[in-house]
Amino acid sequence: MGSTASVTTAGCLGLFSSNPVPESDGTDDRYTTVEKTNTFGFGGTQTPFPPVQGIYRGSGSGILVIAYFDYSHEASLQWWREEYPELTDLVDEGRLRLTLHMFPKPVDQWSVMLPSALFEVRSRSSREAAWTFHERLVSADEYSMDLLEQLASDVGVPSDAITEAAETRRRRNQAFSDKAMGEDSGVESLPAFRWGMERIDGTSAEDIRKFVEEQLD
């Protein structure tokens, strides 16, 4: 059913390569202000910071589909830019709820920095603000701290808090918690989609639409 995107680790469409550095596996103190943890809580991050509730678009009784992706992964970005717009009618009609789960490969430093920024926006504001922040990230030509400051300001969240969260990878445990859940459901390549722990075959908008319609029949 449909095509499955291949994994690429060349990174970022060639656009986000300003001094990229290898990302930590989540246990390197250089990348976080949070004490190291050996386990991850799927319901939230095991850190001294408030837990982050789900970031999703859609409401009602729609089918809740988990989208696993990486902000520095070319195929993930391409999906959000080209396939997701073909599904917004299902979201607007309350038939599909799409929730964001991070799956840092890692590709470069943004793979954990940007999820930390996103989770910080969610903890300080609404789900809608976090989703807007996400949509503007995936449409950006390149990433920078100036961009994060602007996007944070646009959604009414203190810019300094968001850039600090990104720089310190403050909420990286949440990102690796998402990844651990994905790995438990068999995620290997990105983007990947799950209904709970059940694999959804294919990655195109057509594949996702067919799955949602089958569940609603």
C-alpha cells in the first residue's frame, strides 16, 4: 500500500548546516541542564520541569494518528510540506487527529534542540500555539536562534525561555521518550505513522486517508 519514504541522514536539505555538530544520545551533560535518566516516561518527560501534554491538531472523535519525524530529516520535512496539506480536510471535519512524536535520528543538533523549543512552547501556552510553532518550523528555509525568537514572539511565548530551552536541550528527555515509544512499535525509517502501537502502512496522504476512512467505516 503506497510508498515508504527512505531514510536519509545527509541532513536538512542542505539548508540547516551552519556548523552542525553530532547530537548526543541523551546521556551527555553538555547537551542538557537536566540530570541524566536511564528510563523514559511515555506520558511525559522525567525531568524537574512540568510534563508536556500532547501536541496535536484536530478534535472530537477523530482517529488519533501518531506522526514520528525529525526536524532535520529531509523526508520528514517533505511530508509536512507536501502530504500534510492534503489531509487538512479530515482534520477540519473532526475525522483525523494528528499528534506529533519526535524521533531524533540524530541528524544534527537541531534534531533535539527544536523539539525542546516546541515542548517549552507547549508547557507555557496552548496546544494551538505549539502546533502553529511547529507548522512554521517545518516551513522555514533554515533554522536559527533568531527564527526561534521570532516564532516564540508570534505565538505569545517569552523568546528567551524558548531559546534557552533549545540551547540546553532542556526537554530532550521528552524527545527520547517519544523515540523509545516509536522504537517499541517498530519505527525504523521516517516519517512513520502509528495508530497506538499499530503500524500504518505507507506514508502518503492517500495512505493515511485510506487508513482513517477504514477505521471510521
